[in-house]
Amino acid sequence: SVSRTSEIQEVRLKLPVVAEEQKIMEAVHNNNLVVVYGATGSGKTTQVPQFLFEAGYGSPNSPTPGMIGVTQPRRVAAVSMAKRVGDEMGDHGKRVAYQIRFEGTVGTQTAIKFMTDGVLLREVAQDIALRKYSAIIIDEAHERSVNTDILIGMLSRVVKLREEMATEDPSVKPLKLIIMSATLRITDFTQNTTLFSTPPPVLQAEGRQYPVTVHFARKTHHDYVEEAFRKISKGHKKLPPGGFLVFLTGQNEITQLSKRLRDAFRIGQAATGPSVRISGNDAPIETEDIDFGDTIDDNNDDYDDEDEVDINLDDADFDVGEEADTGPTKMHVLPLYSLLPTREQLKVFEPPPDGSRLVILATNVAETSLTIPGIRYVFDCGRSKERKYDRTTGVQSFEVGWISKASASQRAGRAGRTGPGHCYRLYSSAVYERDFPEFAEPEILRMPIEGVVLQLKAMNLQHVVNFPFPTPPDRQSLASSEKLLTYLSAISPTGQITSTGVTMSIFPLSPRFARILLVGHLYDCLPYTIALVAGLSAADIFIPENQVIPAAVPKEEDEYLTNAERVEEDLRQGIRRKFNKVQKDFCFLDDKSDAIKLLQVVGEFAHEPTEAWCQAHYVRFKVLKEILQLRRQITDLLRTNITAFAGLKYQEKLDPPSAKQVKALKQMAAAGFIDHIAIRADLSPNPPETRRKPTRAIDVPYLTLFPSHIKRDDDDKAVYIHPSSPLAHISPQECPEYIVYSYLQRATPAAATPEKIPKTRMHALTDIT
Ligand code: ADP
Ligand code: MG
């Protein structure tokens, strides 16, 4: 048995899930599949794995042999929850480990293994019976990430398989599957008979949730960061002690607000932590929070209910009776988002310095995965940044949009864990009622799924439609994924996986990049191709211009700058010049190819893999370090899986490729994107009429060769070069005839006005000659 400190024991006993231990474990003994529902903070993630451990799961020689696996949709959660559970288990703490993509602590002693759902998916592909495990907990199932959905589908079959194996061989034990959710929106699992023929028991741990008073804003402001600043400032002065949790949509906003608060409240650098470092160098790649730095122009979202100017904030909201004005005077501001290094993230769990108020500026990482102690007030901007994907056009976008009502209620709930709380919504109840959907759409309906389809086919599932998806993707996205996989020679025209497809599925890469890899050995290019695809699969190497260069001092045309402002302006110009030079230097091998530029960054970094180099070159250190690891991993996989490459050695430091190799690399890159080619519009068979000759490369129209069915109100079927591409800096006359793009992107339609309909932009990959 586990001996825990009295402090830990006291905290545990207050958790609603602990009160249900007996019921939960009884259900687990009697069923191989159980669903546990409990509000965020009720103790699911930290306690249920320990119940299993104490009941004898998790050891190789116990009656039910094998580890307890716990999946998380986010790396942050996998690492921090492993640490927390380890701490709680006292003398058995060493038996808790985690595994995320390139990093882990798992050993022979491990009984409880926290991992990202992607890690477990790969393991299922290797051993469909998951013999290493006695129990699997799928956590945060309500978030409906693609990986979680696919895992649940697969595990429904693994559970059956293990039952069958157990009846034939008594040394094999059934696998216990526990699905945990923070909301009751679990009918997609429980009522789905293709998934589970009999509905699993649902155990509820009623959270002892204190009442949370929700305050809607009278008016919904466009500039919600500024509005958050005003409400936080006011709230900090007025409200009794208690932590603030502020929900924003991304790293940019968090940095901005953190700076505003620091300036206003004269908080020292140390107190604000690394949020003020604009470089964000230590960033791991996290798909859920990739900050593309696209400034989304929502100035046109005209959702005001009243057009009064309310300088006077809703004072009544902060009227909390006798306790008013008893709060601390200092502020302890901490950021919390996925790209933040883990050690910085873990700071939110530490108590703030005496006499100061904890203020956490978070993305929706804090919505359900992490429970932060001591939060009494929530400030909710009501928005989040999400990947959107247009199934018919293939156009992707990262859009800031309204969250669902379910999410809003999750966010508000964060204020009521330790006592009665308050949630200040930075939007009006009218907007909430009118514009907020009940629930968010499962991610599988919002993403390209060719990777999923390839993985399923590689596991011998020829008809992917028959897979027990909790929410099946629509037939159109399945069909277009199969079409793409056919182009990539991964499947035959009849939908069967080919030997190329099998090989492609071995690599932790999207099918397009895996394809590039497999054509990449011509002209001794393989080491470069490996570096290139490793770089391509990390979306977020470059720190976007708007995060590097400070905003200009806003001035009317006839206004003069003060001396201080002039100094600031000179500084800004200096940074801009340096930024532009760095970008230009990366293009010295080739000035028309994003792919070759990327390869240059990856290559130069290997020669000087330091944080200082990254800082000076406006690229992300942690991402580049991961690319190095991925290069090594891909090399190993090539060597061990393809006989022709049995002698392949890993070369970290490469000489620049020759001109011939550069040309070959561009063609290879195109091999993964043969359906993503655009022709300069004036060269197409029926060129569109142009009113004016474009003066900049980014205004030169292109047409996609494969129809991309772009539905537009203004009939502009053309696509244009994205301003972040090296191609944006050449003259319109030099614009290549053909461009291979990685994906198309368009600013949110909500931001469109009749005068300014946003252009569809190509994230260019390379020209082809
Ligand atoms: P759930 O998974 O149901 O949302 P958790 O098991 O994550 O709940 O959290 C249960 C409780 O444990 C929380 O209310 C929180 O107070 C506490 N807790 C979780 N992680 C930590 C941590 N790293 N440090 C301190 N307390 C924590
Ligand atoms: Mg949890």
C-alpha cells in the first residue's frame, strides 16, 4: 500500500472522486469498459490512476500484469500530472513516469505511465493487443481531439481482442478501459453501438462545486485584451484575496497583456516570469497552440448591443460587500500556454509570494487539463483560437472565434473549486445567447485526415468507413484523403495499401512528408531530405514579424514625434532592418523557395545549436532542438526498415547542398504536393481579366491546377503568395510560372468587409523550374 504525507492525504479526502473510489473500482472489476464523469478539479486525473494502482494494477507480477497507461491530449498535462501523481504517491513516487514525443522517464519500475494520446496510438500500431498494459485511461475524452477519438475507436477493438485472448489463454488478462470526461457530452461514446455494443456504465463524481456568480459585460468590446486589462486592474483594486485566471486565445495576447499589467503595476521582471521575453525560444511544438502570428482582424465583427461608451466599468460587478478592498496590493502575473517551457508552466502550481495576488494569463490549456489551486475569479474573453479546415476547398485557417457554451461553463467553473467564486465574462449575455454554439465540433471534422486514413489502412483496415469512429468524418473528407493517398502512391486505386504506403506509415510524419522522404535519395540528397521533412513537420520555426518588431507609435499624419518616441521609432527601424537581413541571408542558396530557406535554418542550427544563435536569428530554439531529434529518429527508422539504407549514417552537420542538389530537393518537395500546384494566372489557358498590373509579388494572381472550389462572393478565384514567403520579396516580373504550396489560407470571413475581402493566400513551398 501507498503511504502518503498527511498534507496530501488531507487534500485527497476532499476530492469528490475519492468519495466514489469504491463504486468506481467495483465497476472496473465488473466491466472492462467504464466511463467516469466529473467536473474539472474533481480529482479524476490525479486519483483514478492511483485507485487502480492500489487495487493491484500496474505491476508485472500482480494478478493483473502490465502498466496503467493514462493518455492526455496535451504534453503539458502528461508531464505535470505525472509529476503531481508521483508526489502524491510518496514512497511509490518513482513508479510514475511520463512519455511524450521525444522525452520520457519510463523504466522497468514504471507502474503508471502518463503519455500523450499520440504516443499510445503508435504503440497500438506496434502491438494491437497492448500486452504491456493492464489498464488504459483515456483522459479528457470530452475534448474530442482526433487522436482521442481514434484511440477510443481502436481500444474498443483491443478490449474485445484481449477478452478473446483471455478465454483462450488464462495467463492473458482482459484490458480495462476507462474513459474520463469533464462534461456529460459523452453520448457519442456511450450511445454509439458500432463503438460499444452495450452501453458502458457511467460513474459520476459529483463535484463539490461552490457557486460561481457569472457577470456578463453590458457591451462586447472588440479589443478584449484591452478590456481584460481594464477589468483586471479594477478587479485587483476592489476584490478580496483570491487568484485571477484570465482566458485569452494565444501567446501574443498573453505577452501583450502581461506587459500592460507590468507597466501599470510596476511589477519587476522576475515577477512576470518569461512571458515578457518576446522570443519564446524554448517553445516545444504543440499542435493545439501553434501560434501562427496571423493577426486576425476582427474590427469588423460588429456585435455591439449598445453603442454607448462605457468608461465606467460595471462597478456593481465588483461590489462584493464587506470584504471589498481587502485584497493584496501586489500582483504576481504568470503566463500559461502550450508553447511555454514545462518548468515555467509548473510555476502556476506554486503559491504566490506573500501579499500578492496570483494572476494567471492562460489559453484554453487551463480550461480542463490543469487545475490551478487558489483561483477565485475568472475573466473570460469568450474566444479561442482554433484550426479551421474547409473540407471542400482544403483551405485552412487559424481563427479566433467564440467558444461553445459548454466551454464557457468550464471556464467559469474554474472559479468555484476552493470556495464561492466569480466569473467576469467580457461579452454580453445577448452575444452569448445568439453566437455561442452549445458544444464545439469534434476535431476530426475540422482537420485533414489523410494521416489517420493511412494509419488505419496500414493496420489492414481497407474500408476506413467501417472504423468505429465516435463521430465519423463525412464521406467527402474520407474520399479526398483516399484520393490524396492514391496520388502519393500509398494506396492502390482500389484503396488497398501499397508497400510504399506501409513504409510511409512507419514514419511519424504526415503522408505528404513521408512521400518526400521516400523519393529523397537521388543525387545524394538523403541527409538533406531528412533535414527538410523534419523541418517541414514543425510548423512553427520562425518567430513571426509582428512578435519581433514592436508596433509603431500611433500618430496622426501631421503630428510630430516626441524625442522619446523618436528614439523608440529608431529602435524599431533598427530591429526591422536586422530582421529583414536575417530572413534574406537564409535565402542565399535560393531566393524563391520557402523549403530551401527552411533547410538552411535547420542546417545552420546544427552547426551552432545554441539559444543565442536562435535569438539572433528570430527562430525558436526548442522547435529546432526537436527537429534535430526528429532527424535522428527518421535516420534510424530508414536504416532499420529499408534494406537499401542499412548502412545509413546520421550526419548532423551538413555542408551546403550544391546547386544541382537544391534543384533536385525542390522537385522532391513537390512530390508530396502534386495536387498543390498553382500556375501564374496570366499563363493559364483562360487568364482572368486584371484591372491593374500588380506592383508587388503578393498581388500577382495564381490559379490552382487542381480545382480548389473556392467559393467567393467577389468571384476572385485566384490565390496569392503569402507575405511571409521569400517569394513576396521578388519583383512581380520574376514571379515563377509554377508554385507548389503547402496549404491555402484565408483570413476569417467574419473580418471581411465589402471593400476588403481577404485574399486566399498560398503558404508557398517552392517554385518549380
Ligand atoms: P480533474 O482531472 O478531475 O480535473 P485533477 O485530478 O487534475 O482533477 O485535480 C484534482 C485536484 O488536485 C485539483 O483540484 C487541484 O487542487 C489538485 N492538483 C492537481 N494538480 C496539482 C498540482 N500540480 N499542484 C497542486 N495541486 C494540484
Ligand atoms: Mg483532469
